[in-house]
Amino acid sequence: MSRPPDTSGVADELRRRLGLFDAVVIGLGSMIGAGIFAALAPAAHAAGSGLLLGLAVAAVVAYCNAISSARLAALYPASGGTYVYGRMRLGDFWGYLAGWGFVVGKTASCAAMALTIGFYAWPAHAHAVAVAAVVALTAVNYAGIQKSAWLTRAIVAVVLAVLTAVVVAAFTSGTAVAERLDIGADASIGGVLQAAGLLFFAFAGYARIATMGEEVRDPTRTIPRAIPLALAITLAVYAIVAVAAITVLGPQRLAQATAPLSEAVQVAGVHWLEPVVRVGAAVAALGALLALILGVSRTTLAMARDHHLPHALAAVHPKFKVPHRAELAVGAVVAVLAATADVRGAIGFSSFGVLVYYTIANASAFTLGPGEGRPPRLIPVVGAIGCVVLAFALPLSSVISGAAVLGIGIAAYGVRRVITRRTRQAGSGDSQQRAHPPESG
């Protein structure tokens, strides 16, 4: 169908600096920080011991999305992710809807991660700490993608070390009870699906890799390898930590915990580890926030290039080669949300927007031909159906608010199309008058 956008020779092209390792680390920084420290408790509240089933469902949907996204990203290695894929494969409206869903959903994710930093680092002043974190990481991103990749690499190393310590403490303390893993005891189908939708918030980080396709070296090889690899590592980490938390706390206590992993090490009797876990949680959320701001700003850049957002946001810094105006705009919006938002509400709202985004990604992948790296047809079909089911299984407040914001975006798109059409018609009429001036009588 449509060819990939050609960005060669364009003055505002981003610089390709990221290899496979950096791309995987950026994906890990997005997923691990978000899921382990923010989504386990609301998922347990929805499904109890069935959150492990929800984790499996979310992983299947995320895997389908990952394969679809990887094939599309290899074919269209430009900033914007599914915003670009939807436009190329399905039409301008569907690309716009994907981009809008991603930007608003992931902006909410940024706020959730900033607040996670605040509540773990300094609960009494959580909102102020959250705003300060947004400002600091926006400055890091402004200085260039390579600096962001190095910082993310360090953050992921720290977080994995902390999570390893939590798992070892839980399983060696004598407080872990295997019977608490009785998955069918208090889990309904609706609760499992809602837990899967909330946990999907944690898996969506691999999109950061695809949305930075213009900054990855050899994207046709690197992106298809980096996305499934980052997803597989994250799933393994999630499963081990979730089992540790449930066997120590039980599903009911996990559902009520505001800092579940800190509480798990307390119950396990390893009190010296609690401050380490709090620091690790803050660092994990920093890594997630760093990568999230990267992804949202790159999609904003792509939409601004096509005038779906103010074109001024399409500027690329002449020295740092980053979309500096888009990053500053995203940082400002996230800072406002971090000062006012609720963490659990932000997670649900984010999941709804991102599930819409991946529905369009799977529909786009379904249109690929055999010579375009088409995945097995079952993958985008399962991915698209799974995204729709999980989106509407979320808490009702998240569905209503998410649908309302998407509706605002659709209305804005319609208004812009009408204005553009009338402007073109007026310009065409003026041209005809100049070409055929009325005869003087």
C-alpha cells in the first residue's frame, strides 16, 4: 500500500543513535517501573487472587500488540508509532485517532508515574515532588536522547537489583504461603478482565521503542528484535514479583496496600529492606517517567508535522537534535496533572487511551502483505479483539472519561477538516477568478 515516509535529507530529521541494547533498556524502563510499583494493588482489588490470570491475559494481548507493532515499525521507521502506521495503512483519521489516544493516555501515565515518585519518596509532599521530577526529567530529555538512554540503563539496573532482593526476602522468610495462590477462589471473569486491563498499563512500555523509530540504528532489524525481547523480560519479572507479593500478603491485603512491595518486606520481617524498596520504587518510576516523556513527545512531533497539533511543536533543536518544543509542552501539561491528579484514576484513563491506540495498530498490521513482513493473521485479530474487550472491562469511570476525551479529539479533527476544506475551496475560487476575470461592461 503506502510507502514509508521518506525523512532522508530533511533538516528536522532526528539522529539515529540507539542500538539494540539501548532500545531494550528504554522499553524495560517504561514497563518495569510502571507495573510493579503502581498496578499490582488495583489489579488485586479487581480480581483478588485472579490477578495472575489477568497478568497472563494482559501478556497475551501485549504480545500480539508487540508483534504487530514490531512489523509495522520495521516498515515505517519514523517517529510517531501507530499514528504513522494508521495513516499509512488505514487513512488519515485512524492515524490521528491513534495518535490522540496515545498522547492523552500516556500523558496520564506520566502523571501517574510522577505521583508514584512523590508518594514513595516523600508522601507528605507527594505532589510537589512529582512536579519537580517532571521538570528535572524534561530537562534531561531536552539535552539529548543518548543521555536519556544512559540514565535509563542505570535506573533499570537499580530497579532489577531491588526487585531481586524483594523476591529473595519473600521466599526465604518463611511467611510465604503457597495456598494464597488459589487463583479461582475469589476471581470472576469480569474481575480478571479488569485486572488485565489495569495491568496492560504496565506492559505498554514497548511502544517507546516503536515511537522512537527515527532514532534507532538499523530499525528494520533492531525494532523487531527489541520489542519482543523487552516484553519477555518484563513478563518474567512481573510474574515472579506478583507471586512473591501474593504469597506473603495474600490477595486481600495486597489489594489494600498503598506500597505493596514495601509492605511485603515488612511482613517478611526484613525491615532494613523497606527504605531500599522505597528508593527503588522512586527510581523505577523515574525510569518510567523518563521513557514516557520521550514517547509522548515523539508522537506529538509526528502529529505536529502533519498539522494535527500546532506546527510549532514540530521543531527539532539544531544542536541536541530532539523535538524540544514538543518536550517542553508535554512536560508542562504533565506537571499540571501531577499537581492535581489521582494515581489510580490516571492508570485506568491511561489504559483506555492506549488500548484504543493498539486496536488501530493491530488493524493496521492486518493489512500488511506477504512481502511487507505480515504477521500470522491470528495475531492482529486476537490483539484487536483483546484490546477492545479490555478497554471496556476497565472501571466505568475510566471508560466514560476516556471515551469523552477521545470524543473531544474526534470533534477537533472534524472541525479542522471542515476549515481546511473551506479554505481550499475559497482559494480555488480566487484562483479561478484571477484566471478568468469578469469582463468590464
